[in-house]
Amino acid sequence: MSGATPIKIRNLEASRLASYVQEQIRRLIPFCDESDFALIDRHLPEALARLDHCIAAVRIWTPGAFDVLQSAQYCTFLYYLANTIWRRERAENLCTKLFLLNKQLNAIEIFYDIALPDIFLIGHSVGIVLAKADYGNHLVLFQNSTVGRHGDDRPVIEDGVILYPNTAVIGRSLIRQGSIVSQGVRVIDRETEARKIAFQGTGNSLIFKEDRNNTLALYFRDV
């Protein structure tokens, strides 16, 4: 691995991380073109620096430590790696492999060109599908949460939003700052109220209640 990173890697020697990712791709896509594999090594320090910044903000994680066997952390790392390589190199072939690897390992669909925020938390990755949208910082995502477009309409998600399991944010929707979308709620071409919990009403309507517990602070430091 070229360069240096302040983050400590657990359950794998830091110098072997690039090779570890490359071998996983080989096993997923046998006999694939490896001519762009050097880009993994080249951009690993930046991807790890982005991951380090994110981990430091997440309350349940140990700052300065990345465990390759912690699936939510590894899932986040693969996104940052693919997104970093895409932003720097526009290496579509390699970024697609990293996207497919993340999908295979973690049952999550985050395309490499989607701009997720600097700080976010994946509670459980299974079934998460994220389309291109505007994503604010301190985002929390749980299993089977979906962010999707409706034609050319795409959601806007402001800072400090929590999407609990089986939620859907679709189309021309605005999820305002500090909103909590409770389990199973569908927000389709609707707006939430800032710093309130959204529950499903009748039809496509929403009901809002106060968040009296500063729920976001359960997941992040300094919020």
C-alpha cells in the first residue's frame, strides 16, 4: 500500500489491504481484466482517510480503527474506495467491480458515482438501495431502506436524517433536517417536518410527532 494512513486496520495487515480487495474481486469475477488493479493501491490512502473521518464521528465505533470483518465498516469502505477512484480516475470498469463486490458481500446497492456525505452510518446493509439524490451529512440508513427517483424527480435529504428499516423516500420528496422516518413509512413526493418523527398516515399522507430524545445522538458524536 502506497502512502500512509493514521487509521489502524484490524484483522488484516495494512500492507495487504489492497491485495485483499483485489483477491475478492478475482473470486467474484474470475479471469477479469486486472490492468486497472493498481488504482486500488494508488487511491487507498484517500479512501481510508475518508473512512477514518466517518468512523471517528460514529458513536458505536472506535475512532482510528477499521475492522475489515465488521461488515458495516467494510461496506462503507468499499463505497469510499469506489467513489474515490471514480472521482479521481473515472475508471468505470474497476469501479463497477467494486460496486458489484459490495453488492455481493453486503446486499447493498450504492453506485460508485453517488455522492454520499462525509459522515453516514449503515446500521444493517441488507436490502439498502440508494439512487442519485442529494444526501446531507449525518445520515443513518437501516436495512431495506430505499431512496429512489420518480422519472426525473429525485429526493433531497438534508442533514441529520434517520431512515429506519423498510422505509422508502421516492421522487420529489424533501426530508428536512433532523427528520426521522419511522419503520415502514413511505415518503413519496412529500415533505417531512424538520426535527420530527414521520409516521404513515392514510394513503400517502404523513403524521408527525416530536423527537423528544435527540435520537441522532444515539448514533453520532457531537450532534
